[in-house]
Amino acid sequence: MDKIKAIVSRIAPLDAKVMDQAQKKLDLLTKPQGSLGRLEDLAKQLAGIIGALPKNIKDKVVFTFAADHGVTAEGVSAYPSEVTAQMVYNFLAGGAGINVLARHVGARVAVADLGIKTELKIKNEKLKIRKVGSGTKNMAKEPAMTESEAVKSIEAGMEIFEEELAKGLDIAATGEMGIGNTTAASCITAVIAGKDITAVCGRGTGLDDQGLSRKVSAINKAIALNKPDKNNALDVLAKVGGFEIGALAGVILAAAANKKPIVIDGFISGAAALIAFGIEPKCRDYMIAGHVGIEPGHRIILEHLGLKPLLDLDLRLGEGTGAALAIGIIDAAVKILNEMATFESAGVSEKK
């Protein structure tokens, strides 16, 4: 817990003075003021985050964390738990959706095992092993993890972030893989946002009506049994969360502490953002919502956090795919600030 407290203590409000400088520069560019909309907002936000006018974004990192969930025993997923490990092999081979889109925007993918049920039979320097446990417990019958495991998962995410920061990091993005993790994300969202389960819970990887009914029932059992405290994010994480969700919350907090923008991916990444926000609300200003997916709980999360998504493409894959696409837009916003001519330099007449 000491590491979490130390990281959180470093999170400061955005630099208002530099944001004002960015706004003044944007207003000098050859366009009507504000005509590039969200791109201008992004450039200004990045200036406030890093405490300087942003230069071209060079080092981009997508943190794709994997773990298993004991609640799959309740029949809440259309896929078996073995898929979690199988997809990690796919990540390492470079064949997954996130690999394709990360290459597209020039990002590297940091893959980590936070709690896959099986031992991965592979040696790969790209894989970080930070296993908190062999999957969480079945939250419909007992807490998903202990409080000490919840702390360990958050700290693991912070440590992985710091390792990547040492290699060079200008912007970070969250991603995940874990069969059953939309159930955990639904629990977290319903508790923290104060919403009914039926408003939050979606079909995840493609559940039929019976499967959705089992999922809603499991979530109701988990919340009734464990009684997570909505005002205590660590308690929520421990009782109904996941190891990869805790680790992503750690990444978000560490990014804010190090004055780096953090792009939030889909529903599960959004649940991690809720945990991080519950621990330290100031971290929200460092978040950029990459997209809004079709899971109903994702939109609820963004509304609760007050974040406006950059994209709406009906995505529901996770892995960091929507966040990776959004990095391309953020990159463009920075280039507008740096490469666009001013009225004076271009010899263009300004507004009368």
C-alpha cells in the first residue's frame, strides 16, 4: 500500500498556465478559432498533462494485461477460460487485433500475465509475468480476491508502467484479455456508478439470452454476498474485480503521477478507470477516452467519469484496440499544434 500512496501523492492538477499558452498558439494558426474542435481540445489537454507544449509523440505503449476469473464457473461467458492463455500466445506472436492496430499507429504492446489460470508454456522477453494468483475466486460465492491481492495487482501495474517508462514513453493506453472480465467490469460499474445490473450488463463475447440471464444472476449474487463499498475503490476491486483490472488501475495512476496521457480503451479498461478515479480523482484529467463500445456499461462509465469518447465504432474486442486507434487522432492533434502555419508566417489575413 505504501507504493500506491507514494504514486498517488505525486498526482497534481493539470498545468493551467501551459494550457493557456497552448490555446494562444492554437488561436494564431491559419484557421477560424476553434474550427478544429476536439483536436484543439486534445492539444490543449496534452499541454496541461505534460506541463509543456507537446512535441511529436514518439514512444507509444499499449498495456495489454491478462488474467482469469473464477466467476466463469457460473456460465457467464460464451468462451472457455483456456482462451485467455491462448490469446496471450497470439499477442506474443503479433497476430491479434491489438498487434495489427498498434503497428498501424507505431505503438509497442506490453503484454503481462497478472493471473492466468494456467502456466504459460513459453519463454518470451515481451511477456511480463506478474501473477497475483491463478485467476480470481468465484465472486458469486466469495470475494474475488483478498485486499492484499488487490493492492498487489495495482502495484504490479505501477511497476510495469515504470519499466516501460524507462524505455521511453510519451503516451500510454490500456488494454486487457480475460474470459469472464465483462462480468467483473459490470459488477464494478453497477456498484460505483449506482446503476441497476440490467442497465449495465451486456452480452460480452456473444452470450445468448440464457447466458445473459446467468450472467445477470451471477452479478446479483456477487454484489448481494460481498456487499462492496462503493466509496472504497479498493474494497470494490477486491470483492468483485479482477487482477488485470487492478493492474490497469495502477497503470492509470502511474501515468498521471508521471505526467503522461493515458488513453482508456473499452468496458473493462473503463472499469479500471473507475477504480483509479476512486483512489485519486485527479487522475481523471490525465485520461482520454479512446472510444465508446457497444457494451451498455461502457457508456455509463464514461458518463460517470465525465469523459467524452473520441470514437464510436461499435467495438467490443478490448485488448486496447479502440485506444490504439485513438492514439492516431491524438498524434494528429499534436501535429496540428506543431506543424500548422500561423497567419503571420503564411501571410494570411486574419479575421477582421
